[in-house]
Amino acid sequence: MAGLADTAAGGVDTFPKILLRNAVIFGDRTAVREKDFGIWQSWTWSEVLDEIRKFSLGLQELGLQPGDKVAVVGSNRPRLYWSMVATQALGGVPVPVYADSVAEEMAYVLAHAEARFAMVEDQEQVDKLLSMDGADVPLQHIIYDEPRGLRDYDHTRLHAFTDVQARGEKLLSADAGCRERWEQAIAKGKGDDLAVMLYTSGTTGRPKGVMLTFDNLVISARNANKFDRLDETDEIIAYLPLAWVGDHVFSLAQAYTAGFCVNCPESMETVDVDRLEIAPSYFFAPPRVFENMLTRIMVRMEDAGPLKRKMFDYFMDVARRCGENILNGEDVPFKDRVLYSLGEFCVYGPLKNRIGLTRLKVGYTAGEAIGPEIFQFFRSLGLNLKQLYGQTEAAVYITLQPDGEIYGDTVGKPAPDVELKIADNGEVLYRSPGSFIGYFKNDEATQSTKTEDGWVHTGDAGIIADNGHLKIIDRAKDVGKLTDGSLFAPKYIENKLKFFPNIKEAVAFGHERDKVCAFINIDLTAVGSWAERNNVNYASYQELAAHPDVYGMIEKHVDQVNRDLSREPMMAGAQINRFLILHKELDADDGELTRTQKVRRNFIAERYGELIEALYDGSTSKHTRTEVTFEDGRKGAIEATVEIRDMTPHSAAETVQEAAE
Amino acid sequence: MFYREAGQFKTSYQSDQAMFPILQDRIGMAVILAVAFIVVPLTANDFFLTSIMIPFLVFSLAAIGLNVLTGFCGQLSLGTGAFMGVGAYAAYKLTTIFPDVNVVLFVLISGFFSAGIGAIFGLPSLRIKGLYLAVTTLAAQFFLEWCFIRIPWLYNDNASGAIEVPKREMFGVIVSGAEATPLARYFVVLGITVFIAFLIANVLRGRIGRSWMMIRDMDIAAELMGIRPLQTKLMAFAVSSYICGVAGAMMVFFWLNAAEPSSYSINLSFQILFMVILGGLGSLSGAFLGAAFIWILPVMLKFIPSAIGLEIGAETVEHLTFMVVGGLIIFFLIVEPHGFARLWQIAKQKLRVWPFPY
Amino acid sequence: MLYDIFVDPFVQMYQMPDFFLQVLWEGFVAGILYALIALGFVLIFKASGVFNFAQGIMVVFAGLTLVGLHENGVPAFVALGLTIVVMGVLAYGIERVVMRPLVNQPDIILLMATIGLTYFLIGFGEFIFGGEPKRMIAEELWLPTGSTAFEFGERGLVILQHIDIAAAVIAIIMVAALGIFFNKTRIGRALRAVADDHQAALSVGISLNQIWAIVWFAAGLVALATGIMWGARSDVSFALEIVAFKALPVLILGGFTSIPGAIIGGLIIGFGEKIGELYWGGLVGGGIESWLAYIIALIFLLFRPQGLFGEKIIERV
Amino acid sequence: MNAIVTNEGLPTSEPVTQREVLLKVDNVSLSFGGVKAITDISLDIQKGEIRAIIGPNGAGKTSMLNVINGFYHPQEGTITWRGEERRKMKPYEAASQGIARTFQNVALFKGMTTLDNIMSGRSLKMKKNFFWQLLWRGPAEQEEIEHRRRVEDIIDFLEIQAIRKTPVGKLPYGLQKRVELGRALAMEPELLLLDEPMAGMNLEEKEDMSRFILDVNQEFGTTIALIEHDMGVVMDLSDRVVVLDYGKKIADGPPEEVQASQAVIDAYLGVSH
């Protein structure tokens, strides 16, 4: 049974076609579940087809024309997913919109997409859409799923989902040929038709509508299914915003192509419980979800009895030692293997059970870098968690970590059929079957993103490691160049520095300069406890930062970073030449950090201009005076003479030689 | 730890409302039943069956009966012993009047007599609550005990004043009277107990069980929601007394062979009450746990001195047993006033959330 | 039949007034003893809301201790003193081991605990003193024995046992003493404060634990007195324990917290039982004493659920 | 019957819309052993409205509710329910007449889960007898499922899915109040009496509760009579307000008018009588 979807794939290149096929080959398998009214309401593929057909015909009766855009707004509910395919069956284009976006933003998207129809979840969304009347939103019909509170609304433009279905049903019973015509219309659809428009928020400017064809989605999905051996027996839980490309691909494209079951949670508060009940076999979550999970696990274990905690700590040690190796299928000493299986019974098994990942076949995380310790924690439990790199324009998949080839600092190898290259400025470019056809009504943006021959700019700078894995180092626009032309990726260097517990913050400079220099902030807790152990007396941060021993220690760290950099051909030119330890901690109160504790590079460069000058003019120390805001709000100034250290860069050859020794 | 609930989802209300919605519980129950129906009969000796298993089951059933009234409907009763006696005497009269009818049938029918009498004594419960109600049931206890002594018709004018169980067969096997084998008795007792426990579990999760608990938890709110207090309480009295009656009849027919009024004295009432309280008010499994503790522990205690080679007179052992049981009752009330069922519940919860503490 | 129930007993009462008086006296004495037991209940219930089923066994235990000590050569009054000490230790022990850990538990749990206590004391008592009935050392305690017969009417004769008279007197002294204790002493007033409002009592600096120990001790003394009286009339045996249940109907009549109520309730039950048994009991085969008290209480309850001295309860929502 | 009191000194007004009168209380007095709780009060509740009974502490609000509910029997006066004068009835009869209520100090069934508590509201509507209950499989189970569906609608409506299987004793106070509302809704009452539905809640919880009360009124067309101590909440919520003080009625009418009434202001400021 498994893998049936693949063998029957030929020529079935749009979701409506796939639906028709699934209704035949998976007729009685469950396609969708939704926890509603206390139980998991289920629909089989053939029932889903019925639902969609009725709704689709109802839409047709309401006047939906091929090419019409249908906005879909709401949380993960089966009817919202169905409305997308129902739209596609008529040649329309669904435009999922983030449900939590404010009315003004939503109005822009709807106007830009020229949506004539909207399928929304409930009263909240209806109200939002109705409030846009008068703006140039061309909405003609709004269809809602949840009728609560909407009874007394004017229903000339407003329709309940069930009412639309009833229209379709009437059509079906009145006209025998209607069903056939509907299917014929579907058969006319082609793989290169526009399937969906997904608006990306983008860091700057208005959202852009990414146009994806059926081919983009279907081929990417099929490749991904094959890559991770997903088939109709799998279960997934749909809980991420449905306007996000990930959810669209996982919960719709891959679900349709593989034929697996999509489970919609009861509400946002019950996601954890719902996941536990379903125990998905395929699971995606952004790093923060895993982070929260780990925090909750640790917090709860803190409250456990001492014996239980000891057991937990012991077996987590075992897992850390050999869990990942066992998962990767490597050789592990017999004793560890025995201990690990004991741990599986006592800790890992129950733990996976509690977080609802017992049946996990493969899990992915992406979006931002996941903390290595978090990643390792889940993997050491025996969960096949992997990272991927993707974006809306690629229909998600650009690179994937294959089973057993997991490296914390890379995002994996190119996904099947994806070509990858690194531009001169370090930017990652790809060409894939998933590459979008363009931004809707925004040729300018399309041209600057997608080249004539199909290469798409990701906007991220990266390098391809020797083993063929892609490593993302920074946003491409933040990556600069030294005057000698070598690549300078400040965040990459800073992250490497911050990897040392003694270093709390680092700011690297070098763009359009002849060498790389860095400010360093020591971590008061870590260095403080080091000082205590080594009988180093200090009265303040400033004093500790200026201590020669501390400088010595940091120097070693910087040297280590340089050594690492020298091993990477593209990065070897950007080793840290000189550094200083700042006399004060970077502080959000002084505007040096954002409130989310991110370094404000330009502000710092301005504020400590004379220190930067000193770094580049070769002096060995510099006296400086800095205005500060104390915790109680008083202002003051601190003065210090900051020492500057020179470093000797490692040459690439030297490192190779070392390795040979 | 053993509970792996991930992936156990319910797609219908039927399965969501099942008696044991968790797979592991279903397995556990199946194992217990298999032990009771297969392992015990195959391995146990006569002593174990007669002195431990049969009385344990009889008391469990009685405790279920009292639990319905006290644990689920919140009405305190001290008359359990007498209601059990009514069942015993009714079954005895029936089987001596109609010797040819199946005795098990009579045991089951005898419960209706005690249900009727229980309902009559439940009438004051409309106006009387708590300790005051205990007086009503005490009146029942002493009045009925008096009846068992003073009405010779009830014991067929036996000179001894006791009822002696005649020999009765079922499907060709002797199940009651002195000649019945412990195994045959065991199966009958087990069958009846499991059967009634199952039926009552059904009642408890439905409308009627809920109405009892409504009365128990907040009688005024229940009444204002349309629950008729008298009807509901009387039903609890009747159902409770029925079960106790059946247990009482089983006690004499399949365990003691003969019984006199003092067998159904206030002490029996208290014994059953202890089982219910220590087992856990409002829990069926608690009834079994409580019965096991109150019945089996003293039996075990009697064997401990000889087992460790101490030469102590039987009487002394008896006294010590009283002390130990009394002491343990207080101990467990202090440790867990909600009974063993709660202890099990806590343990189960711990196992479910393992390795987390909550 | 109707005649036997409604007419004959009254005719008999009229025709044999001496017998009727004798019955009344018997009822009075029984009532006094019931009242004494009920008093023990009331003391504890008033202060801690615990319905102490162990009061019955405390009576037995006190009696047994007294007799047992004497049997082992302790002079009677020394034994009496020692018994009082034993009851004090027992009260303290109960407070520490049973009551304190169970504070704030529902009534039924506390009730059960006292029944557990009963079991323990039965086993303990039998273990130490053996299970056989014992004779009370009435003379040794200078309690009067013998009887006085009064002539009544023409042929009638009413016999009063001296011990019964003594019992009545002691009961009255006991009640009076308790009344003074409650109204005139600091601890007594504290006790009443506790009965009214635990929080308030705590806030004026009264230790609840102390109070409870005292109350249990007082109940122990009452039990001792009851044990002596009852033992002098019959024997000291564990069968006495069952009498404790009689206290329940007494309390129903008198109210759970009222000392005069306990006395009056005891007397009503005492009279009712004796009269009922001797004039009506024969009609149904006798022995109705075992349950009549409960039926009286039950009928009473249906008409006045709050007891003789309780306040009317208004149900609130 | 004109819904408006025209006693001198009391605010009067014409009703906004004259609707069918669901319940009418005429000249009712109630006392407990000589203490007068309610003195000669008349008021009516119209079908489909939200009627508030407000007043300072001890004004006789809850007593009034208990009279309407049939829990107390007034010594004087009559109560007319759906056009018929009501005889003295047992408390449990109110439920079958279509009156449901919540309580001032949450009166949930502590030993049960949220689900069971709300299911208990369906008790009157469930009919399968003891025999079917014994068997469970079959009619009893079908009936249980059928009512479970209705209860799940209410759970969905009140957004308490996450606590469906939690014992109510473990819930925070605000949620308990919500469950209690759910339980009353499960009875599908014609008249819903709410005794201080927002007592002890924080502002956010109060807002939630107000929304639910309005939704109940609009979605199900349930007539609601509510008692509140807090005047502010009531004003936004109710169609008409009656104000009690010391067991007497001092004002009756639309919120704005009542709010402006001098008698009411005095009562709330505690001006002595």
C-alpha cells in the first residue's frame, strides 16, 4: 500500500486532479481530521472530494470565474484547505492571507491580489473584511466557516460555507451532467497553471505576491516525499499559519501528493494536547517551538523528586554520549547500547510520548538557526530531527539534511533537482523545479530576484562546505568586502566569537577596510566565576575587562576563531587582525542593543568612533570617555584606557599542515 | 511510564466515553480478569479460595453496594449489614420454598427484597442529612437484626435460630451447601461480582450515576437543575441495597453455609464502611482495594506470628489483629483520606506523565 | 389487637402504678447513663466537630483499667487516680496521633478515624485485660450497694437500688461541675469559643491542640464515671461498647452541642425504651429495646430535624 | 400590564419596545422569621431581554432571584409565569418550566469534570430508564452521545475546549463561573438567572463574561435576568434595570434613566434612610 501515490502519479499534475485520483486509490483512507467538539472528526479522501465538489460548484454558481483570486483567511481548518482546491478546480487562484495581520495590511493584500472572493474562518475575519468596504478592495463575496455571531449580518454578499455547498448540491442534483463537466474542467488544468499566490511579508516594503504553479508545488512535494519516504500512512499536524509557504507545502501539497492525513488542532491552546493525541509521524516546527518544548521539559524536571531527576540526568548524559550516533546508525560500544535501551524505557520513550513525538519518522526545523544544544537534545532522544533551508520563492525546499548526515552548522545538501551556486558576493543562488514564476504585478522585483536563466537570489550569503553541505553565514546585504576583495561576514565571525561562554557580545568591523577588527564584551558571569577560581580580584566590569589575564584568555579565543576561519577558503581572508575588550557592557538602555538584544552595528560604530579609529591606526591603547545611563536612570560617564591587541592571522597552508601533523 | 498515550486519539464519542479509554488500562483490565478467571482457579488451593478469594469478592460486592449510596450519592449508611441480611434471609426463604429453581437466580432475586426495604429506610433521607441519616440506617440495622431473631418464619423455625444453606446444583454442579467445592463457589461468586460491577459501572457513567453525584456534590444546585431529590436518593438506596442484598445472600450461600443474625450485625456494617472509606469513596476499584485490605490483611496477620516462629495464642493474635487493623485504618486515613483508589489514581497519573512530576 | 396497642398498656399503668413507677425509675437510671455517654460525645463534638464513636469503648477501657489495676493489687482509690492519669495520657495520645493530623478533614473521615480508634482500643484492652467480663469494684470505691424498697399504694412495692441513686447523684454532680467548668473557668470559656468559631478562638491566642486534649480528657473522665456506674450495675465487658450507639438517638433528640440537651435526650430515650419494652414489647415478641430508641429518634427527626435545642436551619443558595 | 412603575419619585419611561411578558412578580413580600428580605416588590421580565437587578449589598437581590426561581415562597404576592399564575412549587420544578440559574458562590459539582458538569445540565432532557443505563450499549449510549453533541456545542461556544476533562475543582475561579454558565445553558432555559456572574473577576474576565452573556441572549434568544453588585457592568449589558435597596424597589427602567435617578445615587452612596 505504501507509496501508492507515486506509482499513480503520471500526468496527474494539479491538486484537483490529484484529489480525484486520491479519492479512487485512497478512497477509504482518512485524509483530514479536525479535533472539534471533543473528538477527531474525520473525512476520508472520497468524502473530501464530495465536500470540495459541492463547495466548488457552489462557488461556480456564485460566479467564480477562472483566474479569479480567492483570499483564504483563518486558522488551520479543513474547510479552508478545501476551499483552496475547490477554487483551483474552477481555474481560480487561492490567496492565503495571514489571519493575524491588521486590517490595513490585509486590505493591501486583498486589493493587490484583486481578490473577488474571500473564504474566512469566523466573525472576527468577516468584521475585518467588512471594515475594508470603501477601500479599493474588490471583494464581492465573503464565505465563512463558523456561523457564530453572524446570524444577523446582511447576507447578500455573505455566505455560510454550508450554504455555498448547498448551492452546489442543488446544482448536482438538478443537472446530471454538471458533475462530469466539473471533472472535465479539472482535466483541462495544466501543471504550469498558476496554483497559488503566497504573500511574503518581506523585511522592507509592501508584501509581495509569490506566484507558484502546480508544477512548482507538485514536483517539489513529490521530491520531498521521496526524499523522506513519506507515504499515505503518515500523519501530520497542521498548526502553522496557512498563508505560510511551509504549511501550504506540508499540509496541502505533500499531503495530496503522498496521500497522508492532515490533522487540524482544536484551538491554539490545545495544540500540545492535540499533538500528543495524534502523535504525528512528520512534523515541522520553527526552532522556538523546540526551544519552548525543551524549556518546559527542563522546568518540569526541576520540580521532580531528586531520585527521578538523578535518573533523568544520568540517562540524558547517556543520550548525549551516544544517542545521536545510534540514530545515525554508527557503531556504538555494547555497554552504551544497553544503557541507551534502558534509558529508552525509563526516560526517552516516556518523554517522546509526553511531547507526542513517539511515532515521529522525520521532523524538520527551519526559519532561523536552532541552538545546537536544543537540536542535539531532541536528536539524542532518537528523534530524527533535521534542518532544512528554504523560502517561499522556492516552494520551500532548497537544501535538506539527509538522514545520517546531520551537521549542526549546516542546513544540508541541495534538495532533489535543486541546483545551487554561490555568487561572487557570497549570495546563495538556486535553480529548482519549485522556483516561482514571479511576483504578482511586480516585474521589477521579479527581475531583481530571478535571472533570465532561472537562478533565484536568496538574499542570504552562504558557503558550500567540502562535504557539499550549505552553510548560511549571514544576510547577503550585511556581507561586505575587505579592500583586498575577500569576503567579510560580520555576523558569522561574531557568532563564532560568541560561541565561547566568556564572550557575551562581539562586533566585527571590516567592510571596505583593509583588515578585520573587533569589539568584544566579556560575559560577566562566566569570566567572573573564572576570576573567582583564579583569585583575580576585581571591583567592576571595567576592571575585569581590562585585566591582562582576561585579555590573554580572550586572545586565545580570538586565535581559535581565526584558526577556524582559516580552514574555510572563502573566509580565510577575513581573520580578526586586532581586537579590544570594551570597557562597558553593551546595553539596550544606552541604545547599543535592540530590545531583543541584537547588536546595533551602526550606532555602535558611531558611538565608539574613536575606538574604531584606534583599531585601524595601529595604536596599542586608547583613552576614551563614554556617556552611560545607569539602572536608576541617572546619566553619567565612564572613562577608560582601552588596550588593543594585535593578532597574527593563520594562513590556510599553515592549518593544512597542522592537520597533516 | 507504562502509559504511552501518544497516538491514542478518539474519532467518535463512543470511544471517547468508553469505560477504559486508554489502551493500557484495557490491557490491565484484561490481565486482571484473566488472572481471576484462569490463573487463580488453576493455581489456588481450597484454603485460598475459601478463606480469601470468596469472602474478598463477597465483601467487594457489598462495598460496591455501599459505595453507590455513600460514595456516589453522598448518603451515609450504617445499615449495610442488615441489608445484606435481608438478601440472605430472602434467598434462604426462596430456595426452601422453591427448591427446584436455580439458586443463583434466587440470589439475584433476593436483592430485590433488600432493595425494597432499603428504599423504605431511605425515605427519611429527603429531610435528613449526614450524621442524622446514620440514625435512620442504624434504626434499620437494629430493627432488622431484631427481625432476624424474633421472626422464626424467616429461619424456618430452626432450633439453632440460624439459616443453613441446603445443597443446590447448577448445571449438574453442586454450588451451595456443605458439599459444594470451593472452585464451584468461587466461579459463581466471581461471575456474579464481575457481572454486577460491570452493570453498575455502566449506570455510574450515565444519567443516573451523574444525578447521584449531583446530589452528593451540591444538592441544592442539583435540585434547581431539576433533579428530584427523593426519587434520586431512593433509587440510590434501592440500588445500593440490592447489591448489598446479593452480596449478603452470596455470603451465606457460597461462603459461610450457615448464618445467624449476628453474622449481619452492626460490626459487618462497619467493616463494609471501612472498606469503602479506605478503598476510596466514589470509586469502584476502591471497593475492591478496600475489601482486599480489610479482609485479607487480618487473615495474613494471623499467619505472621506462626510464620516467623512465634508461639502466640490464637486469642492474643486476634487482639493484636484488632490493634493493627485499627492502627492502620487511622494511619491510612491520615496518609490519604481519599483512600487507596486515590493513591492508585495518583500513581497512575505519575505513570502517565512520567518522567515529569505533573 | 388495636386494644392491645392503644388501650391495654394504659390500663395496666393505671392498675399497677407501683410497677409503672418502677419502670419509670428504671427508665430514669438508664436515661442517666445514656446521658452520661452522650455527654462525652457532646464535649468532643462541641469542641472539634468530631463525632466520637470511641466514646463507648472509652467507657469500657476506663472501667477495665480501674478494675484491672485493682486486681493487680493497687488499692481502689489509688487505682482510680491512676486510671484518671491513664485517661489523660490516652486523651493526649489521641489528640497527637489521630486528631491533629486529621484536622480539616470531612466529618466522615473523622468519624471513621474514631471507629478505627475503637478497633484499636478493643484490641488493646483485650490484649491487656483479657476478653472476659469483670466485676466492678463498687464497694471498694465506697459506692453504696443494696436497695431500699418503698411501699406504694396497697400492695405495691418500688425497689430502688442504692447504686442507681448514687449514679443519679454523680451524674448530676458531673453535669453541674461541667457547667461550672464551661461558664466560670478560663479554659471552659475558651472551649466555648472554639465551638463557636475556630478562627476567632485562634485569634485570641488559644491553642486548639491544647483545647482538644483537654476535651478528650474531660470526655475520658466522663467515660470513667460512666464505666463505674454501668459496671456496678452489670459487669465491665466489651458488650458495653454497643451502648455507644444509643448515644446517637440521644444526641439527635438533644442536639449535638447541647449539654442539657444530652441529659434530657438521655432521659427521654431511657423512659421511652423502658416503657415501650415493658408495655408494648411483648406484643411483638420482646427485645424491642434494641431498636426503639432509633425509631423514636427517627420519628422525632422527621418533625424537628434540628433537635430539641438546635436552631432552625434556613437553606441558602 | 405596563412594565413601568409609576410611583411618585421614581424614574419612569415608556418601554423601548413592548414585548411579551415572560415573568411577572406582583407585590411580593418575603420574610425570614420576622426579618423582611423583600417588601412589596413588583417587576416583570420580558421575553428576549436582559434584565438586571442591582442594588447594594443586602438589598434583597438574591432573595428576589430565589423567589423567581421558586426556591423561596413569598408570604405575599403572586408570580405569573408565561401568563399563568404560578402555584407554590418544588424547587426542582423550576427547571422543567425552563428556568435555569447560576449561583453567587459557584455551585459546581466539585467531584466532576467540566464535561460532566455541563452534561449534568442535560439531566432533565435525558429519558432512558435504569434498565437501558445498566446495559449502556444501545439506547443509553446513543442518548448520551446525542446530548454530548449539544454539550460540545456549548463547550465550543464558551471556548473551554482546553479544560473539557479537567475536574472543576482545579479550575481558576473565572473559568468555574464560565463552566457554571455552560451548565445552565445546557438546560436550554427560556429564562436564565445569573447571580452575580462577574463577582470576583478581573476586568478581562468581566469583559469575556459580558460578551458571552450578550452572545447567549442574541444567539439563543434566551431571556436573561442577572444580579450584579457592580453597576458599571450592568449598564452596558442590560436592556432594563431594576434597583433594590433594603428589600424595596427604588427604580426601574432603562439603564441611562436609572443611573440618573437620585434615589439610586443616594442608595449607592449610602445616604441614610
